[in-house]
Amino acid sequence: MKGTVGELGEFGLIRELTARISSTPAVRLGPGDDAAVVAAPDRRVVASTDILLEGRHFRRDWSTAYDVGRKAAAQNLADIAAMGAVPTAVLLGLVVPAELPVTWPTELMDGIHDECRAAGAGVAGGDVVRGETITVSITALGDLKGREPVTRAGARPGDLVAVIGWLGWSAAGHAVLSRGFRSPRAFVEAHRRPEPPYAAGPSGAEFGATAMTDISDGLIADLGHIARASKVRINIRSVALDVPAQMSDIGSAVGVDPLQWVLTGGEDHAIVATFPPETKLPARWRRIGEVLHPSALPRVTVDDAAWDQAGGWDHFGSPGSPGNPEPAA
């Protein structure tokens, strides 16, 4: 489609976006009315929201609109799964400049739709607004299916710590892109389009996970949330962490210990959880550590020592996090 968002107009853009989505059984009433209606059989709704800002969370010279759509949906749907819930629907808030080609928001919607389909969710509606900076806001909803939510506060001393999904791949991909390269492609694509293990959240809950979270800010940072909420110490064993050979090659090329990416790189949206010590872990989960009594303040250690290297993302901290690229100077 040719033309700009301004030439198409607000309602024309809405028509183009809504024409690109399909419904699911959970979305009882989708776009076209004052509000959507989403089924909530459990009588409780799990909800999460995130915002992606151009230049802060994505760059158009690095990622296509479709990539951004997949990523925007994935990071919210992963939060739903990490509570032990099944994703049901998302709502989109979109801010775009009038001069933006219409193809950008329509391809964005294609990405959102496809990621929702991968998670079993539907697009229930949203809003579009004119603004100077592209901003994508997603609200995701989920169903607990009669289970209690798995929070960050349930880890107990003696529990084992396990993870499912990739760690450090997005950060390694960011390092590649930052130096003007586009390969190894697997790591670049991991940065552009994370692949959360959606089914692992509800599966982990069924296997008795005591605490759970997705890896959005980095393994140490996100396990730190569990440690503080549960008032425990969590120890990670570095020997149990997977560092692929290609990641080591990237690290050697850019002068970074790849273990740094695995421990502190964000935006992979893997899921990490704690389980009772006798648990036989579900398929593809890997044990990486244990929950201990806190010796002082609740914290995360690596091989029983503090990890004192920089890492993890704080939106109000220093810019340039591997998971949250700043525009090139």
C-alpha cells in the first residue's frame, strides 16, 4: 500500500489494521465497538503492559516493522506465561507520525498478529494517535485456567532453580548489530524477534513452580526480583549455563566475556523458575542453581560469589543496555 499515515487518516488506518487480524474463541467481541469483550472463564484476568519507544527499544535501521510487532507482542505475552497463565488477547496503543508510510503500521500489525497466533492469543482492539516518535504499547491478557498465579514471592530455601529458553542471545545480537554486521544471523534474529517458550509457563505451574519470571532485564536482575520478593539468596552455577560456540566467537571478536551476556543480557524472554527440590523437571528445563537461606540481604550470587560486573536494565539508569539500544551517535 502506498501513501502515508496522514494521507490515509485515522479511521482509514484503523480499517487497515483491523483487516489484518483474526479472532480467537477468547475474543468474544473484537475491534469495532467502544470496547472489546474477552472471555474470562477463570473469573480472574492476568494483565501486563509494556511500551516500546523508537530509538530506545528499537531502531528502524536494525528491525523491520514486522520484527517490532513480533517483539512488542512477545515481551508482553511472555509476562502472562511467566505467571503460569495462558495468553488470551492483546490490546494495541500506537503513536505514529503523519508522514510515516502506511506500510510500516500495517506490517507492525502483521507481526503482532503472527506472534499472538504463536501464543494462542488474539488481537482484541486498540487505539492510534498522531505523534512525533513511534511508540508501541501492548496490553496482554491471560487466563489462569483455575490455577493460582505463580508470583516472584514463593521461592523457598532448598528449591532448585531452572530455566527454559535462550539466555544472552539478544545481547549478543545487539553487539553484532552495534558494529554494523548482520551475522551470525541466529543471534541477530534473536534480538529482533525473541521466541518466548509460552507453553512452559503454564507447564511450570502444573509441575509445582514456587516462583517464576521471564528474563526481560537479565538473568541476575530478574532472579534478583525473586530473591527480594521471597527474601532468599539464589545461587547460579556458571557451569550449568549454556554458552554456544558462536556466542563465544562473537565475544572474542568484540572483547566481551560471553558469560556476561548470558547472566545480564535482557530481552530473550526465557523463563526462569524455582521448584521444590524433589521435582522432576518438565522437558527442556535446565537446572542452573539453588535457593538458599540469605546470609545477609536477599541477593543473587554466581558460584557463591557476588557478580560485580555491570549488567541488567534499568530504564532510569545508564543508557546503552544490550537489550535497549540507544541511537548511534
